[in-house]
Amino acid sequence: MSGVTWASGLDAKTGRPMESPAAYAGSQPVIVSPDPGGAHNWNPMSFHPGTGLVYLAAKAGTQIVHSPDPKWKYDPKRDNIGTDIHYDGPLNAKLRSLPPPSGELVAWNPVEQRAAWRGMPSFREILTAEQVRAIQAYVLARAKQPARPSS
């Protein structure tokens, strides 16, 4: 989904990512994908019992320059990605030249372990008729309310 460069797969015993040797160049900065926002892990997903599909938002083409901070120390109150926030090298220009990230909705078939479809459908294609009517009723009710006075 995202063009993962920092991991080569999942460890079958632990379920944890196996870090890719190509994702690190010692203490040298590298461009890795996805960025810390992930490809899907922060976005909610849903299951539709009628279709048997899981619907999830996915991001693709997110990258970040990982420039290791040699002075980094673990801090339980921080995000701990160990990046030198003062890095100002040539990879920043390369990062800016890459295509912008994109997103898509993926309908995942958990039985077949594959995408049934992916793309950017309209809301009418993914919502039930009842959900569409509820949204329409809400919007119409809000439109009929008098405007709030500005403060």
C-alpha cells in the first residue's frame, strides 16, 4: 500500500517488523517510507457484514528524511524517532522533488487476504442508504437553524 522501505516484512514469531538493512546507512540520513504517520495505522476502519469487506483508508507515497541524532536518548514523554531536527542536507531537496502523497479507500477481503477494490469512490458507493438519508437529514436540519451571532 505505501511503498515500505524501512522494513522487509514481519517476523512470523513476534509479528514485529523486520527492519531492512537498506533503510539505514549507519548515522547517515536516508529517506524512508512511510513517514511516522504510517500508511494506515492511525486511521479508523470498518467492517460491513453485508459485503464481508473491511474498509480502510490508506496513504501512499509518504516519506520522511530520517537523519539519526547521535545525541538521542530515550524519553518516555516523547515520540522517540531519534531524528536530528536540525538536519539541512541534500536529502531535503530530494524529498521535496518526490511526488506528493496520495490516499485511497481500500476494500479488503479478509477471507481471501487481498484487496477487493481500491480507489476513491463517492460516499454514496460506500455508505448504506440509511446512512446517506441520516447525513442528508442532519445537513438539512443544520441548514434550517438560524445563524449564530458572531462574537
